[in-house]
Amino acid sequence: GDVHLLEGEVERLVVRACLRCGGTLKPDVVFFGEHVPRARVASAFALLRDAEALLVLGSSLTVFSGYRFVRAAREANLPIAIVNDGPTRGDGEADLRLHARLAPVLSEAAQGLTPQPPLGPGRPATSRTAAPPQVEGPAPARGVSRADATWAEEA
């Protein structure tokens, strides 16, 4: 990601080799510039087809590998919410846009979570585990800010 490292930190970085094959160990993530495996993309689109909304957290959506899900959600008329500290490629498609640093937003959201019993008989998988946000009155016109959130009305 976009991380600022102090001078000399990169030189001190030690990349470990695999004990079995001697190759470079790499986390199971897709780095900038790499291709997302087709199976992972197909799985993500399947999840989006069953979703009620799309929530984008901490992404500028600069690369198409992420932005394509915003476009697919818009085509499916799903609500789209984006939380990011800076502008994103999907701002024009967002129904809710929160310009904020992600860590404080998630910390505050986690405080609203309530413990729930495990999934099972009598509790559908779609049960909410957090209280829905409280917003009073109609959403303001596009571009009008309320509590650091920019609401975009559907055209």
C-alpha cells in the first residue's frame, strides 16, 4: 500500500525464504500491478450478486480491479457507500461518501456492535450485528455535507 517508510527501513527489511523450496515468501495478497486471480474475481462478483449494498473502505479505487465492483453495483442499482480519507474514482457513483480516516470510523462503528448468538436455527444469516446508523430527515442534495458525510441522491 501507500506507506511512508523512514530512511533506512527498506535496507533493513529481511525477506525470508521458504524453508521447503527456498523461494521468496509472499503473503496471500495481490500487490499493486499484479493480476487478481480469476477465481478470486469470480468469487467476489458472486458475493456482490447476493449483496444488498456495496461498502468500500479505505480505497482510492484508482485501479480497475476494485473500481469494477462499484460499476457492477451501480448497474445492479445497489446502494454504494465509500469511506476514504481522499478522493476516489467512485465518488460520482456513491450514494453515501464519508471523507474520513478509516481507523477512527471503524473504531466508532465497532463500539456500536452488540454481541449476537452464533448463527443457527431461528437466526437467519442476514441478521444485523450492529445498529443501523441514525440519520434524521431526508438526504441533502448532492454535494451537501452533513456530519462529514456527503449524500448523493439518485438521479
